[in-house]
Amino acid sequence: MTARIFTKPADVILKRIIQDPIHHSWLTYLKFSLYVVGISSGVRINQIQAYLNPRDVKNEGNVLALTTERWVLEVYRTVIESLQGLAWVLLVFFLVALVMFMVIRVAELVRKAKTGGTDPQTTP
């Protein structure tokens, strides 16, 4: 769901930064990385192992039971940790995109100053 929400804004940013049809490939890679990070940050291997090998050392060998409360807690943790991982990926992407946008904008201003101030995009 998060990848779908951020697909359009990321596409617009990539079109601006990469003015070539290859920006679709970069967008596909970004969506793939969002899926991978979302899944891998949400899956807690230690907890899965605790349920597969259900001996709890703290409770003197009692079996860990998957009660309704524990299920709700685990689902909540999974959602929160997935969103945290996705937020970090998107933060890094947008920071890099912002820096690249600034570099491109400065290059456009320098080019505009060298050509005498006429911008072919705004000239009718």
C-alpha cells in the first residue's frame, strides 16, 4: 500500500531528475526496494524462531502460547516496523532526489545565464 501511495510522487520526481525514458526502470527499482525493505523490516526472525522452538527460558520451559493478545501485538509490531523501514527508504530517496534537483536547477540557471537569459521553455 505504501509503495502504491508513493509511486506517483516518485514518478514525477524521477521524470524531472532523469529526463529520459529510463526513469521508469528507476521507479520499478524503487518499488522493488520498498517491497523488500517493507517485508524484511516487518518480519521478526527472532520471534518466529521463538514460536517454532517454543521453550521460553524466562518462564522455566513453558510453551509460548499464541493468544489473541499476542497475535494483536505481533501484527502491530510487524506493521510499525514495516512502516519504519519504508519511511527510512523514502526519506533517503527524497533527500537524494532533493540534492539532485538542486544540482539540476543550479545547472539550468548557469546555462540560462550563459545563453543571455533566454529560456527556450518560456519563450513563445
